[in-house]
Amino acid sequence: MNTQELLEQLLALLESNNVEVRTESIGGGGGGLCKIKGKYTFFVDSDATTTDSAVTSAQAVVKIVDIDAVYIKPEVREFIEKHTDRERSK
């Protein structure tokens, strides 16, 4: 699975958990998760690399999704664990 496919899977996980996903040009930092009027929004930075956006998305996923309670493709789960504190907290 390439990085673009990983990013798409991560964004789909966020969307399926009621997070609005928006793509904006915000300078290349990768975007991030925020709460606006009680609703979560994840910003994908169109200026960032796909890898940076995927890492930021993985970090948002572990804040929103109980990844132990849902099926996640093994490649996506591995990426999440590699790029977050998730694996170290087990």
C-alpha cells in the first residue's frame, strides 16, 4: 500500500467517526485536528507532503477512534503504531 492509499484509509477512518475532513493550503505543516463549535474537523494541508499528511492523520485517528474496537487493515494499523505513541502505550 502506498502513502496516498494509507492517507485515504486514515481520512476515511476519521470521516466514519464524524470528523469533517477539509483540505486547505496552510503552509506545509501537514494539517491537524481541531474542535470547532463542538465538532471535530481535520485539516489536510494541501502544501504538505503526502507522508506528512498521513502522519498527522494517524495522530488524529488515535485521538478519535478506538482502534482496538474496529477493523483496520494491517498496513494501516502498522503505520498508525509506527507514527504515534500508540505502540509504546501498550
